[in-house]
Amino acid sequence: MADMKVKIAGVEFENPLIAASGTFGFGREYAEFYPLSTLGGISCKGLTLKERAGNPPPRIAETPGGMLNAVGLQNPGVDYFIEHELPWLREQGTRIIANIAGNTPEEYCEMAEKLSDTDVDMIELNISCPNVKQGGVQFGTSCAGVEGITSAVRGYCKKPLMVKLSPNVSDIGEIAAAAESGGADAISMINTLTGMRIDINTRRPIIHNNTGGLSGPALLPVAVRMVWQAAGRVKIPIVGMGGISKWQDAVELLLAGASALQIGTVFFSDPYAPVKILEGLQSYLDRNGIGSVTELTGQIRPY
């Protein structure tokens, strides 16, 4: 059987499938379905410096081929995570990635410093957040913003640092290069696209926040294109995500240039999706005589 192990920024994962942040909570509910060691890793619910209640409902809406969400980073805060969730997670036999979000560079840096003194395996920097010091513009939508926040957090982060990129930009290759220049050890991509739905009877937006993040199968072609573009610009590993719902999708993103994968929205319709994706990926590798899943990364054939 093919070797499913992958290494990202010096961290070895038993397989390339990681639960994406925001879709898996802290894993307790899914542990009722299968051992969490089934997954290569878990990117935990996005953490902020203090507890957040999130946005008022309605904050989730179905769309053709996916869903919109504007949950608003509801979470118990980084200190609660370290004290109450992390000890349990460390017993689950999988890699733990702490996803952090903030509205100022100082918030990001303080969280990175706190988490660096714990036994999380990696820190994932969610830069799809409004920078209140820069008029609310997202950290992740300009090269200067990406490089600046990455460099600032790098100064406080002793763990491998992965930067999660927003697709709501004009040139994803430049954004990826800015993260690398700022000191990222890896990048994860793509986060959600901004979308909107309107209730034609009430004539109001379906989501209270008006807009939300689009995820699900509809995102896959965009994710494949962006991973491929980023892979042509950076030397650091890419963790690909966006629309993966079956093993064939996973293979596409690996061929485009991803070294590992995150899956998210599919959990809501099929909690057993990672089991099925891993089985399909393993069979594909064995059928094609491929000895290691790492041999797929970036092996797209040009015309």
C-alpha cells in the first residue's frame, strides 16, 4: 500500500487530510463517529484573544453547490482553548493546528505567543479579518497587509506558522509570495469567497450580516486554479482546500500543487467523508502504482 504520510513545515502527518477550521469545532462531536486519529490533523475552530458570541442569526444559508456562513468567529477564547480543549485534543492521536484570528496585529501576536508555549503542532493565521487600525480592510487583501501581519506574528511565533489565504484578491500568486516573504512556513488556501443570498419574499438578505463566506463543491475549480497559481510562485508547502467532497477532488488539488488538504463543508452532509476520501485516495495510488501520496504534488501535465 502507498505511504500516506506527508510533512508540512517539519511536522509529519499520518495522512494528508486535515479537518478545516470552523467546520469541526474542537472535534468532540465527530469523535463519536470514528477515532480522530483517522485524520492527519485538525485545524481547530478559529480562536480570538477573548471569547466571542459571533454574529446574530440567521448566519448560515444553503446555496446551489454549497453554503454561505457568517458565523462571526464564535469561540470561547484562546485561554479557554489552552486550558480546557487542548489537553483532550492531545490525547486523540492526531496533529493539532490552532487557527487564530484578530482585528489588530497586537491581538495576533499575543495569541501566537500564548500558543507557542503549548504543545499545539502548528499555528494557522487567519488573515481574512478586518484590520481595525487600517479602516477595516482585511489583512489578507493586499501584499503589504499579508507580509506585514505575517512578519509581525513570525516575531512571536515559535511554532511552524501557516498563513490561510483569502481568495478575494486580484492576484493570488502575489499574495502567496507576500506570505512567504513575511516568514510563513506554509500557506493554506483557499478561504471562502464572499457571497450573498436574498429572500425574494421578504426582500431581505437571508443572512443577517448581509454577506457571508461561500464554501462547498462550487468552490473547487477556483481552489484548483489558485493552488496551481500559488504553487508556481512559492517554495513553501501549500495545504489546499475549497470544495473537496470526494477523493477525486483531493487528487485534483494535490496535482495542482498541494502537499496536504483541508476538508470542511462536506462534514455537514457526511461526517464520514474523510474515511471515504482516504479510502478512495489510497485505492487511486495503489491502482496507479504510486508509492507515496507525496508523489502527486504538483504533477499536473501541461498541454
